Amino acid sequence: MLLPVGLTGGGALAGCVANDTLSAHDDRVQAITTTGILRDLVGHVGGDRVVVNSLVPDSADPHSYEPSLRDVRDIVYADVAFSNYLLLEEQAIIKALDANLRDGVPNVSLAEGAVKYAAEIIPLVEDVALDTIWLGMRVRGTGATYDATRTSDVLLQGTAATGPGTMAAYLTESFGNPSIYVNSADGFDAASGFRDDTATLPPDAHTHMSWVFTEPGVYRLTMAAQLAVTAQTRPIALGEQTFTFAVGVDPHSVPGMAGATVLRGGHADITVDLDAVARGEPALYLLTDPHGSAEVPGGGAEVPGGGADTHQHEHDVPDNVHDPADTVIEVPNKALAQVPADRAFRFLGRPGTEIYQLPQAVLGRHVHGEIDPHLWQNVRNAIAYVELIRDTLIGVDPAGAGDYRRRAEEYIAELTALDDYVRDTIGQIPPSRRHLITTHDAFGYLGAAYDVQISGFVTPHPAAEPSLADRRRLTETIRNLRVPAVFLEPNLRSRSSTLTEMADALDVRVCEIYGDTFDDRVTGYVQMMRFNAESLRDCLTP
């Protein structure tokens, strides 16, 4: 049963900012933000001098929201724009923003700019316990040599495949529907530019994938990379490579690949390096992260990852770059799974048919960068956002400088008190019970700032029913840590059935926590952070 926690806000309800349509006939500053959280912060600093609207409606998911024509209209009228970025927002939102703002309008990425105001950033660490390799797709570098921007597209295309069966790579979106990126069952159409076998990513991005093979044996997938700097320019070819998979067979016996490196665990990515060509190096390779495990020929030793790649443009860790020509990706027999009953997965075969699957591992559509973008879960970072918003508004409207400074000072005082309140409230939870298990990887900053252990994600990969092993792991995690409650984001109820079923079976409470968005009950940032702190305290304290 979902247990509500009392809503308290210290006046936050009165300070919340509703969406207003922007207009060319209004003398006030017209501000557009990507999310409701940013809308609230801008509204507190701007006051009556600013009209502010957010592109992503409250209760919607900024990771997957598609902007409407009305959103584009508001962008056109904006005098200033604020996004979070660090790849928090769906790329279509960023493209709509950057393409439709008038020339000269400030376009501020708060998560990046707030670092100058002492915001603390942390790497996005994804440590999901899988017993097979976790294989995704990644874009490294900026592509500055080609004049690429954050709205450019990198096309990673499947152009040919061989093997004893068919193979597919797909991404499961927020509500369980698959987006197919590569499918060898229907061939590869060069005449269409391989349109139906193409994954599209922005620069410096990473996404998770599921990989499925219908029969055991050796598969080879040829992939080509292209950079589309703009929608109007011809894509730039970056290179082509063939990737080898050993599915249910000995990876050391692949014909023609004696002594190859075997990737069999941890996290790896098929990677497009936008800056490699300028360095005279191949632009398409396999990249393993520090948690990855690679067996080197002859010794079975682990190839070191070389440390967390928290700086997106560094290329000083050669040990975790692998040439596809000398590397085999292992898909072991323990990767056996069954095609889900959902009709959306019929492209994999009949329901119940055995397949070999490297799972996506992280829920939903999850394209992101190397830095956790959810900075506001640490209130001190929200203060840095406010300082950047203040200075930006002063630049747009110098006549209001005194008003913006006064309002920012008052709001920062309120946020400073909020930071103390969140810390003190969570501090009432015994340390042994400060374990957060939830549906979405959005609380790393809350954990780091307020001493909460992020212990895992309860809901499994939604494309498949949880196995007995999955349920045992979940049960052991909750029992061993003596976790009294798990936490559900209200806007993600539709994909939380396993969470609630597990909680009922173990007699564990299901409580609420807010991550990326408001709703009709929690309508402001101060109220949201107070709610989260109180929910953690009330649900985790004996």
C-alpha cells in the first residue's frame, strides 16, 4: 500500500510559479525553462518582473518528453532560456530550444554554469549487479573539429550481420515499449541509408541497450558511424568496424581470433570518438569502464579501467580502449532468457521462446553523459543555480538588478535554512537504516550531501519478467539490509508493479519520493525537498 507523507512547505506553496504563456506583447522579461523545478527557481528570483514557463509539464518525465508546437511558440517569444542539460532533458527538448530561440537570447545550461558558483558535481556511477556484460553505446568528444554542437547527431548504423540466427539491439523506453536500433531479421537496406538500423545520439552521450541473439554461435555485426552536424548538412563518415559476439560458445575458439581479448563482465560500450580522426586514430572502438572486466590472452587477468572517466574529453586511459578486430564480446549460456509475452516484443520471436540476452540493466530511456545531472537534490547546488539565474536576469534586464539581487538574497536565505532542515531531518534516521531503494537513478546528490546510502533499484529491466534469481537478489538485499521501506516516484507509478509486489511480499512499506518533476500536490522546490526528507525520516525510522 502506498503510504502518503504529510506535505509541509514553510510557505512554499505560496511561492510556487504556475506556467504562463509567453507573449510578444508583455513588457516583462519572458523566460523559458525546460523543467518545472527550474521554472520555480527562476520565478523566485524574477518575481513580478519575469513571466516564466516550462517546456516539460509537471508530472511528465524530462528524460522522454517531446515538445509540442505550443512549446516552440513559447521558445520563440523568450528573452532568456534556462536548461539543466548535462543530458538530463530529452534531446528533442534541447533541439527545439536551440533551434527556435531568437539570435542573441541568453541560453543558459544551469548544471554546467553553476560549477562557477561552487556547485558540486559527481560522476554518474552505474553499478548494477549483472552476471553478464552490460553493453551500451557511447559518443565521446565534442566534434569541435567539425563545428558540432550539442544539437548535432551521431548516427551509429548497423550495416551487415552474420551468425547462425538473428540478432537485435533495442532500447526499452520509460513505459516498457522497445525502440529497435538494429534488427538483422529484416536485413540491412543501404538504399534508405540504413534508416531502420540506426541509433542516434548527441555528442558526449551514452545509452544502454538490450542485445538479443536467437541461436548459439558466433555473430559478427558491422557498424558505421556518421556525424550530422546539422539537419541540413550531409553526414560526415567517421569509420566502420565489425564487432564479434560469442553466444553460448567458447569465446576463445572463435575462428580467426586466437588470442583475442574477451569482454565478459562489467560495463562496455560501442563507442564513437568524435575527436579521434583529428588525432589520427580510429573513431569506432569498444570502451570498458573501471567496473568492466576483460580477460587478456594467456593470463585471464583483468584489463584495468584506469579510473573514472569524469572528464568527458580526456583520452589518457588507453587500457580501456579495445580494437574490435581483436576483441570478442561473450554472451554466456547464463544469458538465456525468454521472449516476453508483450506483443511489442514479437520482433524477437514467439512469447516464451528461448533467446540469449545482454540486458539493458537500467530502466527506461536513459541517454546521459558522464556527470549525474540531478544537481538540485543537494540544496547547496540549487543555491548555485539561483546565483547564476540572478546574474543572467540582471544581464537581460539591468534595470531590475536591485530587485533580482534582493529576491535572490531572500531566497538563498530560505534555501540555506532548507539545507539545514533536510540534513537535520535525515539525521534523525539511524545510520544503519539510511538505505534508499527506488525506481530511478536520480538521488546520488541527495545521498552524497545528506549521508544516505543509495542501495539499489527495485524495479528490474521492464522488457522481461523478473527471474527467480532476480527476485532472490531483491529479497536478499531488502532482508540483509533490513530495509523497512522502498521509495516510488509518483510520476513513475506505471512502471512500478514489481516494486509494489515485492514490498507486499516482504511486508515492506512503499513510500513516495520526488526526483525530476512536481505534481498537483508538490508544486515547488522547497516543498519537494522538505517532502523528501520527511518521507525518508518517517518511512525509515523505527
